[in-house]
Amino acid sequence: LVFKEILDHKKTDQAVRKEDGWIEREGRAPQRKRTTKGWKLLIQWADGLQTWENLSDIKESYPLDVAEYAAGNQIIAEPAFAWWCPLYLKKRRAILRKLK
């Protein structure tokens, strides 16, 4: 299937809550939990089919599309997105600057 766009998102009870999105270790700075658990994205495929897919699967195939969707839909601060989306968006901006 050929990806067209992300239409919607939902999180289940298994998603990590914002207040639980950090790993704290004694003597070290807190780190974000690296998880995509509990999130699904509604994908519109080029043939018109719509399916709910796990965030982990779509993130691997279409990371920039997912990062842009998360930023545009104000979910980028959720633990499932916060640990990786800002990095992808920063890399995209750096690449675009070099192209100008």
C-alpha cells in the first residue's frame, strides 16, 4: 500500500501518561521513556483504504509525516512522540536550510 496521509489518532489505556514519561536515575539527568505503546494512527492509503495502524509501524516507514502530524495536532508533547519527533523536525529544518 502507498501512504497518502494521517487522518486521526487515538491512544489506549496502555499509552504512557505525560507524568510517567520520564526515567529518573540517581545522579543522572531524567531521560524520556522511549515507547510508542498504546497509540494508533488512522492512515489514508492511496487506493482510498483507511486503516488503524500502530504508531510503531508507521513511525518506522514515515517518520517525518508522523512528526509533522504530531506537531500539527498538538500531541508532540506526549511521551510516545516527545522522545523522537523534535529530532526529526530539527533534521528536516537543517536539510531544508542547506538546500536554499
